[in-house]
Amino acid sequence: MTVQVTPTICPFCGVGCGIDLRTENNKLISVEPQLDHPVSRGQLCTKGWNSAYGIDPINRITHPLIRTAQGFRQASWDEALETIADGLKQILVESGPQATGIISSARATNEDNYAAQKLARAVLKTNNVDHCARICHSPTVAGLSQTLGSGAMTNSAADLLETDLILVFGADPTENHSILGGHIMRAHLEGTKLIVADPRCTRLAKLADSHLQLKLGSNIALLNAMVKTILDNGWQDKKFLDQRCEGLEQLTASVANALEGVEETTGISLPEIESAAKAYSQSKRAMILYGMGITQYVSGTNNVIALSNLALICGQIGREGTGVNPLRGQNNVQGACDMGCLPNVYPGYQKVDNPEARAKFSQYWKTEVPEHPGLTSMGMTKATLAGEFRGLILFGEDPVVTDPDQNLVKRAFSKLDLLVVAELTMTDTARMADVVLPAASFAEKSGTFTNCERRVQHVQQALPPVGEARTDWQWLAAIAQQLGSDQLDWHDSEAVFREITQITPNYSAMNYTKIDQLQGLQWPCNHETPEGTAILHKDTFPIGKARLIPVHPIDIDELADNEYPLLLTTNRLHFHYGCGSMTRKSPLLERETPAGLLFINPADANDLGVTHRSAVGIRSRRGYVETRAMLTDDLPPGLVCMPYHFREAPSNQLTNTAQDPLTKMPELKACAVSVQPLEPGMSPRPIDEISALKVEGVK
Amino acid sequence: MKTQSYYLDHPNTLRNHLAKSYQIEPPEADSAKSTPPLISPKGQLFAEHENLFTFDGECFRETLPKPAPFVLFGVQSCDLTAIHYQDQFFANDPYYQARRQQALLIGIDCLSPCQQGFCPSVDAGPGVKNETADMILHQLSATSWLLLVCNKKGLNALEGLLLNPANESEFTDRDNRIASCVEQFNDDSYLQQGITAINQNQVPEELWQQLGIQCLSCSGCTNLCPTCSCYGTWERQDSNGDIRRQRFWDSCLYESFQREASQHNPTEEAGERVKRFWTHKFGDNFAQEFGRYGCVGCGRCEQTCPGVVGVHSVMKRIASDAKLDT
């Protein structure tokens, strides 16, 4: 009955907290925080504390499954792999490599993600590889790579306790990145100035020195007004601007009228703007953190650029306690990007359209890599509907539920000739597959995750895989073998990592031993920085000088009107992660809130005759859901808010599909809705029930 | 039984002897230290998840744990005090008692303060009290230890291990060493002021509300607190259709902890929940019922709280705000 303790990394958000798994007789009995972890320092959030429930063997897929006319039947790995290989071979012969592709997972390890893109590029010979980063921080990558040359968090979690001012812009870290949110609370209690810019009165806004409660979607107007105020008062960092930036003239000209009407546009008074601008620019060290409240707008990329402009003119970057810091949602979304699970880049962001990079990978993998540009996940969906894409391998994602275009994805997936899905549990996407493979959970495998501060950390196996489940890189390798390739023949996860370091410059001086010794390594970690890099852009930017790029306010796509008089935004709860597939298995977390809620100001509720916890219907131009109303002053009148964790009441039914033109990021943060109370005593109906009624009605 | 004392070259000598008849927790040798681990031994006696009974459609079946005899080796006085406290709370709990009866407790005197600890202020250390352990380890030098045997259970467990009896004078020297350790603890007058303020209801409501905003309901404090004992229950169905009722550690910081079926909740406000937690740890009413405060001074809540609502942070703020009040 000896209890074993295995140190590993929490599987939820991008903070990457240290978590110990206590097992007994190959069962997980509890989880514990790690006292000496460099980020989490003996702490976990409620999701972390409840993670044992999330991987409970109940509901897990334990064997490969093959679709038949009568539904799924259990199959051996040999048969499943043969079916997959035969299907792929036929598609490759008939339609070529462009008709195949892989969607990998920001929840899986770097090793899994590296294997996925290598299978695509070196075996299937296609650049069709992507993952879900597209709907969280694609505007960050698009924006910051233009202005700074790199889309990652510039500084480290530890900097939160070594700064003079923290500006939290469009982010709710105490709920979504709770341990970092905690660091911010601690820093603030110890004297660090805290400014929160958010349309909602978040937990941090309640504690902050100043809450800039801007109107929904008025980010650029506010940021440009701050830039203008700083330039007018001479508060900018002239030396930094001279030596390290270009484009000041254009920027200065572009904000000439930024103060006109800004109070009306943003709802923030000029003295408040001036005070925030002064505090940020005049602090010795000031740090910007931001999240989905910046990126999930039609103006997402420009919002990111506006933030970057503010930091650059004040020289608040490249030093401890400064920087522009996107908070990343998933445990390994940074790693999945680093590993090149994107159609346009190889591992380490080496560009596919660069002939030198292509030659490098062809030589290293000893096979010609494809030249043609790859498709994004959305591109694969569209190509499928156009009859040009036929075979998809997908793991650790449930796009049928989580993609903004649910119906489109569903139609495309049912048209595929071969859909292979590897998963922990039977998701809606897995139900559509031709072959389902049982995947090992984070506690059942070894490898590395890269957290949002670019720290590569060691994930260690504590439990044997459930049933016949395999680690993702293992079954990806088995598919390669079945296709006659030895490209993915690794002995263990450490061998995969060794290959990663040989071909990924930012990872080149890393190895498992050093990662263990130094409690993770932050990239870039190469021969010049063998112990990693805590702060980016210290002396220079990857693009030489940073670029100041003029951006102008863009209205949200859908404004409130008579028919839809309220604006809806989305948020996340401290208690749940993503679609809730893991957190809702906890009896404690599931008890904490109703299965779906709408936050609404008491004044709006009173006008509508809605009472606390009563059932309401919410309608937008795109859909209708029912849920429970929670009356709260955290929202100003006119603005309501829904979390997206609950499949009973998915906010995706309501949200706008208008997109950021550059990155295709949908405007998930703003749309117009109407709210109606349901009959007293009625319970909200789950979306499945509402949809079924709709179909009947049509009949 | 009068306490007996022996010399011991190293705790591992005792560990190796006990390993012949007991499972030892923690399993690693050289675990006898003057710093309590982040995780208290609470879960060894009050399991984080456990079956209470099963139902197969016809019969209810008891699922009492049947652990082999085990030793909790090198437990610090704070955690032993907590076990002593839990022994009262779970006196009639058959699941707890099934484990407790099989447990042999080997305490260890702390001779230097740990980072977050304040056991002397709440009468829970740093020296182990006889009634809380079966044996006590006390370090004399790098190569010499004192072993105190507190009761018959401890004496029986020693059978077969030949040790030299210790001099009577060692008792006084031990007391002196513990007293000198007490002196090394930081000034914690704010704790005493905080306790007074809590019991005299002098803590401003606004402060509780402020602390409530900081509390993320993560459950870390209640999970790590060695005296927290609240649990919830749920039913789970196995693949063969059997129903298992399980209990799991709950936390009074969750909003839903006290929510009633009607949705009425006496502690809907987070500040009320934070207030209740600290009143339970330092309330005089609880002290009367259990013979001591619910807090044993381990300081783990300070370490694990992401919201800076651990014991030191809270009591410092209470002491300063309550003072302002008077």
C-alpha cells in the first residue's frame, strides 16, 4: 500500500504549476502542490486541487474502436493501425498529400506535437498541420511578431513580484490563471500599483488602485489616448525610442486626435486617462498583462499592436518587471506553437516558405519536405467541403463543440473519407470518427510542457495508461511505421526531445537532466544562454528595432439596438476549464454553480423582471439558449456576460462570427442580445432539448 | 505508565526495527526533520476519498478499510496535536478509527522554528506532548538521540530492540532545549491581538469583505490544514451497476458548501465564509468544546494560499485594522 509521489506539471492553464501526484496501487489518490516550484511556490488553484477527478478512469476510452454500420466495435491496435494506414495510402495515391492533414493538441506534450508535425511533413508530405491557438492568441502572434518580432510573453511570472506597476488589460487572471492572479494580489498588497482596464468589475478591479471600466471594445481608443497623453507631456522614454524603435513620427501623427471624444467612446474621463498614462509611463518598472479581452475582437491584432505601442514609447520592455505579457490559456499552447504545429512554420518558427529552412529540414530528416503552403484547421474544413481534403488525424481537441463554426465543422467531418480521433473520453468529435484511438492522460505519460513564460517543464508518468491507451507520439509513430516509414522510431520521450533540441534553435541547449536540475528552462536556451532566458528583448529585438505601428479605433461589429438591447461578453469562471470535460467531473466544482449562467446588472434585471437565479432565455441574431441569471454589480447596466464552460448553454450559439481580418479570430467578446425571463418555476432547457424542439417544429 | 527514555544512535535504527512489523510512512529513510512537510499526515487517517458503502440493488455492504499496522514516523508536534484533536472529532467514525487503531505515532521534537510555524503561540509545540504520541524522538547531537516511550503501545513496539536507558538529567536538558527553541520564534503578538479581536468581534466587516475578495475558494487551506475535517458525499456507479457512496474532502470556503436546497445560503458572501473559517480556528467556543483552538500553528495556509489570506497575513491585517478601530 506504499504511496508514491510523482512530481509533474498541472494539466490545465498556461501557468504551468508544479503538482505532485500521490498514487497507491496504481490509483491516483490525491494531488498536492510543490513547495519549491519556481512559479507556483506551494500553491494550486481550485482546478489544480481537483485535477484527480478529471482523469478518473470512469468514462475513459480504453481500446481502439472502429466504426461499423452498427456503431463502434472494439478492435486491436494492429487492426486499427492497418485501417488507418490503408485509408491514408488510398487518399495519398488518389488525391495526393494535400488531401491529408493533422490537427494536434495544445493539451499534449511537446514530444507529441513534434511527432504530429513530423508525421505530416516527413511522412505524409503535407504542411497541413494546425491546432487551436488560432482562437485564443493568434492576434498576439500576428501583432507582436510585427512590432517586437516574437509573439511570446516577454517576461516571467517572477517579475510580478519585482515591478512597480502592473497594468492588467482585458484579462481576468485570478479566475483564469489563478496562481499568477495571486502573485498580482500579493504584489499589490506589498505596494505595487495595480491598474485594471476591463468592462467588467473583476476581482482584481475591486482591489486595484484604479479601474478603467472602459466600454466594451473601446480598447484602441483608450490606449491611443494614453499614448497621446504621454507624448503631449513628454513622459515617453526618449532614449529607448531613439535607440530601439522606429515609426515614432507616424505614430505621433496618428494619435493627433486621439483625445477628441475619447470620454464618450470609452466611458473613461480625461483625468483618469491622464493619471493612468502618467503612472504607467513614470513607473520605474511597469508590466502589462493581457488576455482574451484584447484578442477576441474583430480588432484583435490592432488591439495587440496598440498595447505594444504603449509599452514601447515608455521603454517598458526588455527589463525585469516590464514587458508585454499575453496570458496563454492552455498548458502547452506555447509548446504546440514552438513545435511548429502550424501550417506556415517548422519547429522553432523556422518559416516553411524559406528555402533555406526547407533544405535544413529535408537534410535533417533525410527526406524531401513539401513545398506547398499548408492549410489552417479552418482551411482544412473548407477544403473538405470543397471535396479537396479527405483524411484527417486529430487528437486532444473537440472542435465539433468548441469551434465558433460548429455546424460547418460537423458537416465537413461527416464528409471526410477518413477521420482518426485519439481522445481520453468520447467527445462529440470522437463520435464522428472512423477510427477512435485511446489516448494516455497527462498522468500516464512522460514528456515536456512549455508554460506561458516559455518555461519547458518535465511531465512525468505516475500511472500506467488506462486499458490499451498510448501516448500520442507512440501511436503517431505506429501509424508512420504502418506507412513504411521509420521517421518516428524513437525509443522513449527523451529521444524525441533530443531530436527536438537538434533542430529547434530556441531549445538547442536543453535536455531532460538540466530541465530537472533547474526546475525547467525558459527559451531561448542555446549555447549563448545555456540556462535559459527569463526576459526577452534585453539588448535587441529579433527584428532589430521594434516597430511602432499606427492603429485606429474600430467599432465592435454588432452594436445594441431596439431588438437586441444588451451587449453580451464572455468570461471564464475560476472553477472550470474550457468545455468543462475535466473540471465538471469534480463533485465540488460541479456543485459550485448552475450548469450555465448569465451575469446581469440588478438594474437591467429589474427592468426585465428577472430575479436572482431565475431562468432566462437569451437570444442573439444567431441563436437562443436558456440559463440562470446571476444578479451582480460586477457588470455595468447594458452589459451581460456568460461563461462558455457549459455545454447545456453554450455561448458559442450566440456570439458573433465576424472576424479579425488578419487572423480570422472571431469577435467572441461582443455581440448584441435580448434577455427574457422564463415562466416562474421553469428550469432552463439545455441546448440539445431546444434544438430538438426546433427540428420538430420544422417538421 | 511513566515515560521511559533510551539513547538511540540514529532514528533509522528505530525505523529499521519497526519496519519488521509495520509499514512505515513516509517510506523514505532520514525523514526525521525539524520542519513539517507541506502535506500533513491527515490523509493517512482521514482519507481524501473513500468508499462508505456499496449497494448492488439488493444489499448494502460495509466498506471499512482494513489497513495493515503502520507507523507515522517523525511527526512534528503541530501535526500530532492535530491528530489528537481529530481523534475527538472522529471518535465515533468507524472509517477513521479503523485506520487510527492500526497507527503507531512516532513524534519528533522541533529544535528550531520552521519558516511559517508559530506552534508555541497555540500550545502545540515545538516539543511533542506525551499524550499525543506513542514515542518521541529528540536529537541530542549528530550521532545521538533520545527516545521517549510514552505508553504501553510504544513499549510493545520496541520489543526486541536493545537500547541503553537514558539518564534522568536528559529530561531537564530536553525541556531546556525546547524552551530555547521557543525563544527563537519571531514575535507574533499580532496573533494574540488577532485572536482577541476575533473573539471580541472587533474585526471590521469591511476587512472580512476585503479578505473575501482575495479568497479564490481554491480549497488549499482546508486541504492542507491538519485539523480541517469537513467532507461531502456522492454516489458513483461502477460498470457492473453497483452503487458506491464515497466521501471526499470538502471545503467551507466554497460558496456551495452551505447552500441549501432552496438556494438560500447563510454564507453567500465570500467575506462571511472567510470569517467563519478563522472563527472556527480561533474561536473561544471551539476551544471550550475541543479543549484547544482549531489552529495548531503549522502555517501551511500561509504557504499555500494564492490569495494571501493565510494565517500570518490575515492576523496581521486584523491586528492592525482592529487597533485602528479602538
